[in-house]
Amino acid sequence: MDRPNYITPQGYAALKARYDQLLGVERPAIVEIVSWAAGNGDRSENGDYLYGRKRMREIDRELNRLARKMKAARVIDPATQADKSRVWFGAEVDIADEDDNWRTLMLVGDDEQDAGSGRIGWSSPLARALKGAALGDLRTVQLPAGAKEYEVMAIRYPD
């Protein structure tokens, strides 16, 4: 990866938990099924064996992907942010558009984004526009439907 993969401590813990779940629970269970199925004879028509091998390849790909993400991750604790008067990684921000519609967003790592819960990825267009903004700043974001202007109404960081 060319750019740092910023992630919160909670996001990193979630990646690690998923990795540990796959490696310590799911993969050993599939290995056991494949071993059992392999002992039942003809593997070419054995659904347990074929499905198990396919699932094991999926798990191994996911483990490799998670390992790469964790290796590239740069864990940043938003609570330690030096300049809490501006929007930086990990900030929770209240913004309002021209029609006075308010939204609360949290700028998190791209691997932990969830737009439905207001967690937007650090490299998203809205997050890029908000970076460095102070209370009261106006920022314009290019959205698929056109440009939209937001005002920063509040900035919070976890304790």
C-alpha cells in the first residue's frame, strides 16, 4: 500500500479478532471435515471434501488479506490527538448542510468504515474535505449528485 492504513485501536482489535477466529476456530474445523471426508474414499464425488477444500481456500485468502492489512496498519488513538480544535483522524464531527440538515460522522480507517452508522473512511471524499477543518468552517464536497457545502458545527474526540 502506498499510503498509510490508519486505523483506530478498536478497528485493529476487530481485524485481529477476525483473524484469530478464522485461524483458531474456523480453519481447524474445516481441516477436520476435509480429513474425515478424505478418508471416505472417492474424493471426486465427495461433497464434504469438495466443499471443505473450497472453504479452506476462502479462509486462507481471508487470512492472507487480514495479515496484509494488519501489517500495513498504523494504529492511531484519537484520544491522543494533539490538536482537538480541528478535524483529524478519529474525530466525531457534527456537520450541517445548506438546508440545516445535521449529520454526525466519525472519521475512521477505511477498513472500519460503516456509512450506515456514521463511520466514514479516512480517504472518502467527505473525510478528505473535512480534514483540518475548525469549528464554523465551510467545506465543499464533490458528490455524485453535485457539489454540496457543509458547515462544521461541533468537533469531539474520545477521552
